[in-house]
Amino acid sequence: MTSRYRDNPQALSALVRDAEVHRDVYIDPEIFTLEMERLFANTWVYVGHDSQVPNTGDYFGTTIGAQPVLMVRHEDSTVHVLYNRCPHKGTRITTETCGNTGRFFRCPYHAWSFRTDGSPAALPLPSGYENTPFADSQAAQGMTPVRHVHNYRGFVFARLSVDGPDFATFFGESLSSIDNMVDRSPAGRLEVAGGVLRYMHNCNWKMLVENQTDTCHPMVAHMSSAGTAIELWKRAGSQNPKPMAVEIYAPFMSPYEFFENMGIRTWDNGHGHTGVHHSIHSNYSAVPGYFEQMVAAYGEPRAKAILDENRHNTIYFPNLMVKGPIQLLRLFKPLGPDRTLVESWTFRLVDAPDFLLERTLVYNRLINAPTSVVGHDDLEMYERAQEGLHADGNPWVNLHRLYQPGETALAVDNGTTERQMRNQFRAWARYMAAEI
């Protein structure tokens, strides 16, 4: 089969223009394969939160791009990330999503055993390897670790490639969104709580990433869901206390001006966030006693600064979205050019009132669950777009909204601009060409 892109840097670069991208970035199987090899190998990708593995031997199975990995708590309390593969015959060490392996992993095929840092612990009939070159083989080293792992305030990221930007260089000031989410805990700590919602989407993963900073769609795409909920509330009589669901749905129906004034900030390497000045989370009801706890922990000026920061969605390129004010993240896991698994994780603010977790869980189920009416609005749009991109006539996707020739990554702009989408694709093009 002839390759159109692997060995053709000009063709690959031509897929991304200043304010347009070619449909092949969403639908071409070869592009998807190259993304797994180049983009997801060379960037820092979110693996999990260290509260998912609190005890020695606890593990969590996931993927980085197409690579199966295990995040595991070692006996010295550090968190390691290992390829989920036995070095003997390549057997998956575990097919469970999570569990506790004790002091070592044991391959179910031939009982080779490994410590929780991946180093070899034992293998049956070791005499059979005497007087052979086994000791010099890669298999003798044990389970292969992902060499570059960074635990940032509980959030574990990894980079598969040996060479590439270090963690601080890759993320830079964008880490302030994680800081704000963690700092909302009086104890300065988060814990995964409430389980995870997984939701299959028959579309390309980048569509979901783009949508997180698309502020021109809520009042249109969600009119039939959030809009209907608001209308029913109005008919019922708004003199009654506003239910939590209405408080969550209502901002989706805000006018364009609300989102324009909200603002957007972009950073290097494809990161950015909506909600510079305010967001859909700004006017949630106050939680009794919470501000007082924050003042006791941080002092009043610092507590106020933390809680007044209401960023909407922060994109950590390539495939993570963090929602600080509501303590939630979504991971967009690519399974194919037209197939994406979305994971929505919720967090408890340690030492904060339980009502905050309740609101987070309600938000996640109303907006992100497979049963969400709002989520199905987006899903239908993604799948229509995935199908429509196969139509001939115009092979380009347009990103011209508020485009400025010569624009740079670092900026604060009108909240309805498509600048963050352009920012993501500039980073995409750079990493896709990294090995050419």
C-alpha cells in the first residue's frame, strides 16, 4: 500500500494552513497511525491521578496513544508507569483496569515475576538460562518502564520517547489551571471520587478537543436540551429555589456576548483555556462554611484569589481537558480515526464540604454521561461532521473566526475566537513532522 504522508513532509505540512485544516487529519487511517507514533509518543500525556493508586501494589491500567501501560505504586511510595507487556512472550501482564498486585506482578503465561518498579523478581527454572546470552537481553531487564514520568501535584503524566521537551518546558504557565483546581482544597489535595464515566464516540478525537473551547455552539446545539430545561423551569415558577440541575444547565443558554466577554487564553505547545474573566461556573450558589475553611487555610486575600478564578475548560494538548471550578477532567482516548473513548473523572476537594463533590457528580452526570441529553447534542454534531467530511467538493475545515495574520501562541483574546483550535493544530503539525 502506497504511503501518502509517512515519507512526504511536504504533504504532511500542507494539511494545516494558517486558518484551515484538511479533512485527512480527521479521517485518514495513515494520519491516525502517525499520530500514535509521533504525536502521542513525543508529548506529555496524562496517565492518571496518584490517588487512584494509594497503596503499595495498587495499579491502574490505561493507554498512552495506542500503548498499554500500568500506573503502579512502588514500595518506596513512588508512582511508576510500565508498559503492560511481559518481556518474555509479550503477554499482557493484566487485563484488569485496576487492582492490587501485592509486591510483584506475575505473568499469567509462564509465571515470570516482576517488582512493582518493573525490575525482575523471579522466573521458573532459571538454570535453563545459564550459559546463554539471556543476561544481556532486554528481557532480563524486566518490564520496560516509561522512562519519563512526572507527578505534578498528584496528576501523573508520561512521555514515551527518549528525547523531547521536559515537563516544565512542555506545559509552562498552563499548569496554573491544575494549581487552581488543587488549591481549591483547604488541604491542597485532591482525590479521585465518584468513579468514572466512559462514553464511546464515533468520531475523531480532535473534534472533541476542539469543542472544549468552541463557545459559539452551546446556545445553538444545546437549545433542545438545556434550553428546554430552562423553559420548563420558567413555566414552573422561578419564585421557588433554583434546583441544582437548572443552575448547571442555565449558563449553556447564555448569549454570544457572555462568551465573547468570557475571554480565551492560549499558551505554547497547543495548551489554552476559556474563561479568563468569568465562565459558566462563576455564579454557582455559595456553599456554607467553604469560604471560611479556605480563609483558615490560605488567608482571606489568597482564598479570594483562588475562588475568584473561574476558568471554564483548560486544554492540555494533546487530549486532556481540566475543569478546575467543578473539579473534573475529561480524557479523549483515540481508538481509531473515527472512534474515541471519552473518560470523565471527578475529584473530591480534601477537607472541603461534601456538597462540592455532590455538585461535581451531578454536573458530570447531567453533562458528560452516556445518558446526558447535553452530551448527546455534541455527539450528534461530532458524528455528523465525521460523516460529512467524507463528502467531496470542499476538503477543508474552516478556522477563520477572529483570525489575525501572524498571531502567536501566547495571547488573551475574545472568547469566541477559534484561536485555540489554530493553536492546537500548529502544535499538531510541529509534532507530526518531528521524525521526518
